[in-house]
Amino acid sequence: METPKSFRIKYEVHCRLENFFGKEIVVKKCYSELHAKVKLNDFCVKKYGKEFDFIKVVSIKCEIENLLNAFDNIFGEKSIFDNAFTDLLKTYKK
């Protein structure tokens, strides 16, 4: 069975009265790019309601979201905790 992945999507939202450019979201637990786009579309339908027309995907890339990436995002670069968490995760998996 394929494991779910996270996809970082940059997109534009086009509504009847207003457009929103430069949006970005991480869609988690998806099995393919198409699945991520469908989940994003469902999200936009709920968020923008009747005014929503369509979304335009600018870029999409697959990301492996894990504990180490979360610390990289917090500190802006590889953190000093990187090796410690890697060792801890290896020990935990055994």
C-alpha cells in the first residue's frame, strides 16, 4: 500500500467578485498530485462558497513532512537538533 505524502501547492483563487493571488498551502495525506488538487479544490469550495469559480495551480511539489522538517522550518536552516533527532528516530524504529 502506498504511503500518503504532503504536497506544497502555490495557487491562485478566482472568484466572481475578487481574485486572490500568491496563495500557498501544504496539503497532507495525499496519494498523488491529482488527489492533492482535488483536496485543495474541496477546501476552496468550502472557504469561498458561492463566489468561488476556479483555482489555478501555479506550482506543486511533493514534500516529505516529518519531525526534522518541522525543526528546519522553525529555525530556518538545519538545526543543531538534526543529528539528535535522527538518532532518536532510528532507535525508535528498531
